[in-house]
Amino acid sequence: MLVPTLCWLLVINAVAATSFWLDKRYAIEGRRRIREATLLQMAFLGGSPGALVARRAFRHKTRKEPFSTYLLLIVMVQAGAVIGLFLI
């Protein structure tokens, strides 16, 4: 169970980071963008570390509201879940 979970987390974080990079690139080029809901779904599915790193690295979606609030809420809920798992 641990190995598939770690593989999933590696993949979803890579996909999330790549999606943030692509969305930034599309914005610069004036192309059609990746929906914010899609970016948040990737974070919710476990890609929040990748999303946070990409957000900072590419300076993308850093001031966008309510996107920033939703992303940080997802991170807090996931952090609480991980801490809760270790306390059980």
C-alpha cells in the first residue's frame, strides 16, 4: 500500500507542477488556459506540494483570489490529515 501511494504522489505532484508551468506559458503566449478548477483538483488529489513549489518557482497565480485561499485551504486540510494519521 505504501509503494503505490508514494508512486501516486510522485506522479500527481509532477503533473501539478507541469500544469502550473504550462498554464503560465499559455498565459504569456495568450493561448487558452488551464482551468483553475483543474489546477485545484490536482492539488486536492495530492499534488499540493508540487502546486506550491511550481507556484513560487514560476511566479504564477500568487495574487489570484479566491484561488490562493482555496489552494492554502487544501494544503491545511491535507497537512491536518497527515498529522492525524501519525497520531493514530
